[in-house]
Amino acid sequence: MKFMTISEEAVTEFKSFLAENNIDKFNIRINLAGFGCSGPAFNITVEDPTDEDAVETIADVNFIAKKELIEEFGGFIILSTEENEGMGLSLRPVIQPEGGGCSGCHGGCH
């Protein structure tokens, strides 16, 4: 199942990030960390896949996510620092839920 979009530039930067953090097991799970003013937030962990997961291998990195998470968000995009306007690596959903953005905080985002 194809659910990851990542450029060659982002793959190189992501693998450098893993090396800098002494991560040598490339089983990278994408998790929903919660929701904030700007919509869903995701994090990554290193762990093995289960039967409930989809796995996509890109450049020797196994990206893992629960099938329900992929269905809800349509997959994921990793942007390099350059692709993310100098703001560092970014993990984003393909489908951004409605209601995200600072209007959802009733003015709490500044």
C-alpha cells in the first residue's frame, strides 16, 4: 500500500536525522500525537509492524502506520527543510481535517 510521499532530498535529510540520533533500525512508525490549533500533530517511533499496519519501504526505510490512520488522513508527506520553507523536516497528512487553523482556538494562537 502506497501511503508515503517523500522527495529524494527529504529522504537524504531524514536518513541524516536518523543517523544523528543513532537510529540504525529503520522501522519508523507514524503516530497521531494529538490535535492542536493547526490541526493534527504526528510523531515517529522506532518499532516493528503488526498485522494492523501498512508498511511502505522507501530508500531502505520502512514507514509503518496503522491502516485506520492512513484511511483517515489519506497518507503522509515528509518535506525537507528546503521544501518546508526553511522550517526543518515536516510530517504532514495528505488530507488535512476541516476545522484546523487558529480559528479553531478562538483566537488563542498568536
